[in-house]
Amino acid sequence: MIEIRIHGRGGQGSVAAAYLLASAAFEAGFTCQAFPSFGAERRGAPVTSFVRIDSVPIQLRAQIRAPDFLIVQDDTLLLDHGITAGLKPGGAMLVNSGRSAEDVEKAFACRAFCVPATAMAIEEIGKPIPNTALLAGFLALTGLLPPAALAAALKGRFKGDTLAHNLTLIDRAAAAVPQGLWKEPADA
């Protein structure tokens, strides 16, 4: 089972990201779960969402305490050094940031990659919502699911120009990261 914890802020699409990733996993023939956890429901408040992906039925119904991967949608959340709590050895963190991956790796003692997803989203969809760009980058880094699965999940959620712009965004984001860099933990 692969477990992913997504950290973001209200309004960035963290919960939607979890549901889109689970939908993509379902499209690819996997069993999946997606669920959020948040306190105050307001724009800007910290939000955590979770995704589990497996080839067999998932019986576990608890929050993810020891994720294989982290997706951080707002780099201000890196001010909390506890953000990597429970990250499995060999796990990795994808961060929406213009910072260098080396800086993040040194600060958190884990593998990391940074991609300027918000800037990409503003350019492609006209809104500062980094979720689909981060998902495309994550899938390209891990090889966990085929890109077509994410495109199918987007087609199930969006229509018209919104869909077209998001499809362009995921292609751009996937091309901005090294393909398969984190493939081995996804295969474990």
C-alpha cells in the first residue's frame, strides 16, 4: 500500500487533490481512499488530506501517520519542522516552491523536490491553485500511475476551458520534474 499525506491551506485545493489522486488511482485499476482532516474551515487555514492506493481492498480507516510521500502545497508550511513527522525511511516530499530541493533536503533530512506549481497554475489556469500541477509532478516523479489516469480523473471533474487549461498544466508540470526519480519507493 502507498500512503500519501497532502499538506496545504484552505483554498489551495488540498482536499480536491486527494480526491483527484484517488480518482486517478481508480482509473488505473487500483483500490483507493481519500479523506481530509482540518480544523477551522476558512481560507488560509492549514488542511491535511490523505490518500491510500493499493492493488487489494483497503481495510484501514485511520489517518495516515507514516506516509510514503508528502505533497506540500504551500512552502510556508515548511516553517513547521514537524511536517515530515512519520515520513517513512526512503520517503520523499514534493513541495510547491521556488526553493532549491537541496535546501529542503538539508532542512528536513529527507528526499525532496520543489516545483513552482502556483506560478505554473497562474500562467495556465489563471488561478493560484497548485493542486493539479503538484499531482502531475508527483506522478511523474514516482511513476505510481500513468499520466492518462490523472487526465481521466480531471475529465471526470472539469469541463470546457477549465479542463483544457488543467490538461495543459499537468503536461507542463510533468515535464518540469525528473521522470521516475522516486520510482523505487513506489515499487516497494
